[in-house]
Amino acid sequence: MTRKASIERHTKETQISLDFTIDGTGQSSLKTDVPFMDHMLDLFAKHGQFDLTVNANGDVEIDDHHTTEDIGICLGQALREALGDKRGIKRYGNAFVPMDEALAQVVVDLSNRPHFEFKGEFPSKRVGTFDTENVHEFLWKLALEARINLHVIVHYGHNTHHMIEGIFKALARALDEATMVDPRIEGVLPSTKGML
């Protein structure tokens, strides 16, 4: 069974269409009106071996906030739907990714208990035209809508672009690990509660 989902979100602020496949080949097709997010989502797909298509139009004449936030919402919903009943998955994932001078770590638990922690500070408030505070907004909405426990730690770095790129690559690799099917489990939920 292919683990995939399609999400549509239409508001007065954004119109988003998103297709997400967990067991993909790292292919992406991205048109978000936010070039920096196109770059980060491309990295995310490639390093997680996910297939991802995003078409997003938003009120970027105001700023990138609504579009970035709503993409996080849609990706979170798609991840949750694509995971199905989560039987046989590894559930936990952890990844460290160095990006030149920066080191990012992402730890996830596909627990159905949404929580988000972020440790780190970006030296710059903007990368090009992109407000770096939107990274937190994207990740928090992703965690909330996917109902996952997501911890993001930027251990160090001084180039903001490198730090954010490290986060997205580590997020991809941690989610790739957590969503993998473990043949030793043989379709059992990885929880003593009997549910996720």
C-alpha cells in the first residue's frame, strides 16, 4: 500500500494544493510564491526520500507568513493522513545534520501527542526577503497538524541560511527514520498503550 495523501486548503489568505508520498524517491514540484520555502521543501523531499508537490498562492504582498504557516498546516495534515494507523512503523527518529559551520538536530516521535520545542537563535531576522521567525511558525503548525512530538535544536552556527537548511534536512531524515516500516514489528503498533 502506498502511503500518500492529498490536501486542499482555501482561505481568504491562501490557496494551497499539496500531495505527499512517504515512500517516494525524493521528487518535488514546488510553486509557493515564497522562493526560500521552495528551496527548503525541495531539500526536505530529497533528504527524506519523500515525493512532494505543493502549489500555493498567498497574500505575499503583505508578507510570507500566511503562506508559510498554511503550507506547514497542509504538510502536517498530509503526513498524518499518509501514516494511516501507523502499524509497524519505527515511530521515533533522530538526525544530526551539519551544514558547513552549523549543526542542527531534529528528534521526532509520531505519538499522536502534538508538542513542539525549539532551541536555537538565528543571527539574522531575514534570509533574503524571508522572515526567519516563519521557520518556527511552519514547524509548530506541522507538529500540531501531524500530531507529532517535534524537537528542533540548532547547536551552533553563524550563517542563518545554513542553520535553517540544516533544520529542514534533519527534519527530513528524522521523519524518514520514524516513518520506516520495521519488519520485526510485523504490523503491531509501537506502543504499550495499544494505540497511537
